[in-house]
Amino acid sequence: MAAPHARTDSGQTGLDPSHTGDIRGALGSIAEHDTGVRPGLSARLKTLLAIVGPGLIVMVGDNDAGAFGTYTQAGQNYGTRLLWTLLLLVPVLYVNQEMVLRLGAVTGVGHARLILERYGRFWGAFSVIDLFALNALTIVTEFIGVSLGLSYLGLPRIPGVLLAAAAVIAAASTGSFPRFERVCLALVAGSLALVPVVVMAHPPLAQVGHDFVVPGLPTGQASTVMLLIIAIVGTTIAPWQLFFQQSYVIDKRITPRFIRYEKVDLWIGIVIVVVGAAAMMCAAAAAFAGRPEYGQFTDAAGVAAGLGRYVHEAAGILFAIALIDASIIGAAAVALSTSYAIGDVLGLKHSLHRTPRQAKPFYAMFAALLLVSALIVVLPGSPLGLLTEGVQALAGVLLPSATVFLLLLCNDRAVLGPWVNGRATNLFTSVVIGALVTMSIVLTAGVLYPHITLTQILAVVAVVALLGVAGATWLVAARHRRPARGTVPIERSQRESWRMPPLALLERPRLSSGRRLGLAVLRGYLIIAVALVVVRVAQLALAH
């Protein structure tokens, strides 16, 4: 006997009927009512191949043009001293993205829509506005990456950038989800061009191993170094990833019974993204060590030139090709996350299973974001130099807000039923939120007091981290202890068939005055922090 609110997968309806049906991926398909056991390795592998896509694309898509600039800046200016940040970010990447894939598979509703329906118009609108503004700027940086790569290869920049935008629009506009995913997976394979680049650069392996596991801060102005660390966090864990993966899991029609396969897909993507990030940092560090350009980062094209000059001509060419490849997949994923979110909130048809004629607003938004961003890049006089690093830092500053709502949703029993977070996940995510807020506080202190010392930074970290952990834990503790009204516990054996009831049937959670105050304070602080990041990036640009 099914528990109340438990429904079969076929009973789940989202805002777009195209989100139900057979799973049809780039490498295989699974029938909607296929509930058979996969007893052998061959059957499990075929299932995994059909599921693979969301985790790979969201992870590799985040090693985009901004990542190329941020990671190679760290390598050229500070060697491999910041490699440890990548290792620390691995569990953060997994926990954040595992929560959104679980939300997508169980609810069938996108991230923006859940925030809107569960926490009201103000918070829903604020989240979408944050996402839209940041994503629009991020797509501009993707086409900056395409432009830089083309320039290094000696190819015409303006037609190349416009052609790249047109190619992404064409790939998404066929009305075939598997066809779009095949294009994305081909771009994922192209990202592996970074592997021979780092092999040719021959970084010192002993130093690389040490810097991976032993945290340390390079010498230099503390606020500048902290801005770069926040940029690394922003480019590795970006808010658009939360919205993209949840909506893409829904559009691919992945249901709870396949969550464990999607987790494997996510881990494969995490491994590739960390290997790629480390390759960029190590290749730049090895190429510029002892050279006049060490500590004088300009942009990714300058790194390609250095690799071609000091390592091998082929290394520079492969790096430029990988930059173009990463920029294109990044532009596709970021634009798609925006179109998904807006379609979700406005109740529009928003699925890659539909043709442009069947979902005109969805595809129009997708195409407009790409074309306008491409035009900004090719227009003379555009302030492109301020964008790449600034966008990543802004992403790092805005991420705490997105993570707070993610944590609240994953503790909402009316939404996730038997799939709500366990105590360990809540504790870890609370620590993550505390760390992200701490970095934002340090950045603010660095802007107000440019000569802040390492001792003062550590003092700020210690105080704010404790406050952040306590505050985030307080936000979710009561919800984790109290089941939502009108729900009953669900046995774990029923998890694979449990889906969220229609949103209209759910009573909106009641936030206490204390939680409302806490969220309002967080939002107010983030607005101030964003403004200060913009000021700091402008100061650095003027200094150069």
C-alpha cells in the first residue's frame, strides 16, 4: 500500500508535458516504465551510458573561458601554490550537485520554480534576477574566450565569434534532445586536449603533489590573493550549475530509480573538471617559472603564447583549441540554464524535446542571450578586460545565497519526502555556507583595508566561520526535526517510486521571523559585497 503523497513516476507532471516519457540520451535510451533489475555489468553499463550527460556537461561546462583565465592566472602569478583549493572543492562540488540532481529527479520541477512556490515571489524573483544578470555577463566572457582562442590561431575573430553563437543555437534548436547532448559530449571530449598540454609542460611532480595537499597562501597583497581565491571558488562552483543540472535532469526525464547512476555521471564529471583545472594551473606555472612574464598575467591568449614560446608550438595550439571548445560548451550550458529558469518561473514550454515552433519564448531567450553576448564581444570599445575575473568573483559572492535555498529545499519533507537530507549532509553544507560567507567577508575587509595582514585575515575567518556555521545550522535544524504538516513518514523501500505531489497541493512552509531576518541580512550583505567586488576589480584594472 503506497503511502500518502507517493505516486508512480508516470503520475509526475511538471510545467511541460515533454518532461515525461522515455529517457533518450546521446548514448542510449530507457523506456519510461522500465523497472527491471540490472543484474549484470553489461546491463548496468548500458543504463549508465543512457543516463550519462547532466553531470558531465554541468562540470565540464564550468571549466569555461572564465576558468581558463582564473586557473592560468593562478599558475602564471603564483605557480602551483593554490592547487589545494581544487582538492578542497571536490566534496563541495559533489554535495551541492547531488542535492540538485535529487531535487530534479524527485520533484520534476526546476530550481527557480521551487524557490518561487515555496518561499514566495520576492525570493523567487530575486534568485532569478541574480541568475539572469550573472549569466548574461558570464556568456559575454565565454565569447571573449572564443575570440582570444581564434586570435591566437590566426583566424578571423568577428565572423568566428558569430559563427560560434550560431552553431550553439543550431545545435539546441533541432527539437531533438539526444542530438543536442551528442554535440555537448563531443565538446566534453574536446576538453581532454589539456592533458597533452600539461604533459608537454613537464611541471615538477613533487611540488605539484605537495601543493595539492598542503594549503598555503602565496606572498603578495592579501586582498588580491583572496580575490583570486574567491574567483577560483566562483569558477568551480557557480550558481548557474544548480539551476542547469536540476532542469537538465528533468528534461532528460531521469527519475528517482536512476539517481544512483546519475551520481556516477556526476563523479565522472568532477574528476574531469579537477583534472582540467589542475592541468591549466600546472601548465601555466611550468611555462612561466623563471620567465619575465611570471607574475604578469594578461589573459588566456597570453598564456597560449607563453606555452607556444616556452613549451612547444603544439602546446599553444592545443591550449587555444581547448579554450574555444570550453567557451562554446560553457555558453551553451549557461544560456540553457537561464532559459530553463525563466521558462520554469513563467510557466512556459521549456524543453529541448520541443522544436522552436513549439516553444518559441524558450528558444528566443536562448538565442537572444547568445547573440547579444556575441555582439558585445565583437563591438569595438567594449570593456572586456573588467569582465572575466569580476564575473567569477561575483559568482563566488552570490553562491552562499543559492546554497542556503538549496539546503532549505532539501530539508523540505513536503517536497522531497523520503529523499530529504540526512544530518551529515546538513552539517557539511552548513560548514560550506559558513566558508563561502567567510570568504565574502574577507573580500569586503580587503577592499576596505587594502593592507590587511594575514593574521587579521585568519582572525576574520575564525570568527565569521563560527557564526556562519551556527547560523546555517539554525536555519535548517528545526525543519529537519519537524516533518511538514500533513505528511507521514515514507519507508525507504518506497523511495524509488516516490515523487513530489503537484505544487498546488502543497502548503507553503512558514518561515519564522528569525529565519526571515536571517535571509534578509544575508541578501543585504550580498548586495554590499557585490558592489565591493566591482569596485575592487575596477581598482585592479586601473592599477594595470
